[in-house]
Amino acid sequence: MSDLSRALKLFTQENTEKAIKEYEERRRNPRNNKRTPVNKSKSIGSECLKQFYVYVLIDPRDDVVFYVGKGQEDRIFQHEADVKRGAEDTAKQKRILEIINSGQTVKKVVIGRFDTHMEAHSVEAVLIHWMYGKGELTNIASGHGVDTIRPKGHLENLPGIDEPELAYCERTKNNREKNDIISFLNEIKELIERECEVTFDGINTSNDRHTYLVKYIKGVRLAVVSHHTAKRAAAVTIESLSGGKEHKQRVIDICEQTKLEAKDKGRYGRIMPPGSSADPYAVMEKFKETLAEIEKVF
């Protein structure tokens, strides 16, 4: 018998004897059968981990959470990697650079895992707004559904949360006019058309939750999209022309050839990191960057 075989045999024998002794002890002393609670989550190395997760980045110098994110695969590690490659434009990247220059490493903690990206989006938004507070983080994007998430520290009754007010779609539709979203997008339209010699195809108001400044190009809809919030901010995306498989595939194809990232199985795509801005000039720069990527595609 080889040394390995002897070791395996001994290991098995010892563990079996230990298990028998523990079982007999529990039978003799049933009052001692209370077990210490254990985390039943699967190990990090397991292939059975749920695909989507929510995580936080922590500054090791004071143990303060400075960023909340949602991701899959190795997304949690990409922020630090981007900074090491030279990115230092956003508040998050500047914070990471300070940590690296201090000789330390960003703490990365997965808060939870989920079956769908929508579940993860919901938890991410609640952590950003209620748990930590948007103003205390370096996040640019506010997360999904923020209009119906209570801000940190706000305990008074709020419309849309405590008070019924209007149905959700009716309320967001009314916010288009209330927050003068059309005027905001027209300001962006005039700026981009003047500075970039681009002509838009119009403003689309068919969606009660969003308003789109649209240009059709390369089989997709290049859009400046605004949620109907009081902040009056806009982001730049490419959208599939319909929910059809062939139109979503067109978005995916463009993203695979550029630095855009496809989302929601090709329903839309955008340059990462995502974010909206209330500054028309910042929106224009993101539009120019996205347009330049699309124009690379034949």
C-alpha cells in the first residue's frame, strides 16, 4: 500500500470515528445539541454561485464604505484595475488612487447574491439611498427606482412612498412637464447640433418614464435619455429599435466591436461606467465619445 493510500485510509478512519463519537455524545446529552449558527452560503470558489451580486468598496484607512455597486463575474475587481491603468477622473477613482498611494488595498465585500439583475438593482439602490446615503458615496448613478426609495434620514411622509398620490406611470409622466424635461433636452439638442454638426431625428415621448433625444445610426437608436426627475439629468445610450431578437443582436454586435457594454440582453448599451449629468456639456462629451465608437463599426 502506498503512503498516499495509507494517509487517505487513516484520514477516513479518524473522521469516521470522530463522527461516531459526536453522534453518541449528542444522544447522551440532548441539551447540548444546539449548534452554532453557520453561514450556509456556498463558497466563493463554487460554480453554483448566483450570477448577480451587490458589493461595497471600503476605504481601509477608516473602514468607511465609499462605493456601492452591482455586478457579475469580476466586476468588483475592475475599479482598482482601472485606476492602476491610469483612470483617475471620478471621485471614486481619486479615492482609490489615494488608497493605493498610501500603500494599501481597497477592501471589497460582496453584500449579497441574486438570481436576476433586477433583484440586484433593487438592493443596490436601497443601499445607496437609505443605508449609506447618496451624498456620502462616490457613486455617480443613483440606481434604479430611486423615486420610490426613502432617502437616508428622511422620516416624514413622502409622496409615492407613504402617500398614494398618483399611480407610478401617471406620476412619472406628469414629472416630464413638471420638471421641464423637454426644454432640458432641447438645450442639449441645440448644443450638440451646433458643436458636433449632428442632426437629431427628434424627441421621443412615447415612454411615460423616460424621454429620448434620438438619432438613428448603424441600425440602432443613439439616444440622450432623461428620467423625469427634478435633477433634470441625462445619460447617453444606444437602444435596440424594438424588442425583437434581431434588433437586440444588433446592439450586442456593436458593443462587441467597441468599448460599449451591452445590457439587458441587448435592449441597450452604454460606455461604462454609467452615469447621468445635469450639465449639457458633460452630456455632449459622452455623446461624442459614444458616437465616435459607433462610427468605427462598418
